[in-house]
Amino acid sequence: MTQRVTSKELEDLISKATKKIRAKKENDICRYIPIGSGGYIHHFTMRKMKHEDPNTLAKWIKKFIIDPEAPKNVTPKKRAARGSRKRRDQYVFNKQDIERLLNMARLSGDKEMIRKLTPRKDLRTIKRELISSIRHGRIEQELWDSYVEVMALHALSQSAEAQAATSA
């Protein structure tokens, strides 16, 4: 049968351990308590254990800090390098590259690729550019396609709003 450790006894034990390793803060004793997965216990875990499992924490503090003549500092767990989670499979294109791709898509007649590479414009801008191209006697199929697409999306959102209003 194990004896339960009170919070006062645990605080005394922590302060003894802090003094023994000449630490400035309570969190510094974490570096002397190893964990099974490698490295030392995280200070959040230690704080959680103070309330949820004080007996185990007291046992570990005695075993790794109080009882040994010279407590050993645990080497930290190997961590992934910063930025290692960055996606490396994405390509970075500058404005000239996008213009070249857009030109190739125009030459091949790939409307889907043209739509993806053309920057999105609002309805007012598209109307203004379309009227300007008509005044200058130019026919720009991409501009007309983007106008049709924006108008279709606009009509779709209007019908969705109307349905929501009638069902409410």
C-alpha cells in the first residue's frame, strides 16, 4: 500500500529539488526527470501531474533528483527542425512565369487553364474592361468568359438567398 502525498509535502519536495540543482524556477527540475519516449518531462505534464498524480511525481523527484548524489541533466528529445513541415511539392511562380503559362494556355486554347491563371476581378471591373474593349473594337474572349462566369455565380447566390428567405 502506497502512502498518498499531500500537496504541502509535494511542494516541499519540489522546493528541495529546486535548491539541490540550484534552479531558479520550479520548471527547471523537469530537465532532470526522464520520460519513456526519450528526453525529459515537459513542464506542462509536470504541472498536470501535481494535481492528477502527485504520488508518481513525488516518486520521480525522489528517484532522479533527491536520492542521487549528483542528479544528471537529461538530454532533450530530438525534435523536428523548424520549417520541416513546409510543403516542398509546391512550385513558386513569379509574375513573368504566370504570364508565360497564360500565353501558352491561350495558344493551346485551354479555357480551364486560362480561367485558373487569370486573376479574379470583381463585376464592376469586368464590365468596365468589357465596355472599353467594345469601344476600341476589340473582342476579348477571356473577358467575356469571366463576365459570364461572374454573372452565373451572382445568379446562383441570388437564388440561394431567395430560397433561404422563403424557407425561413
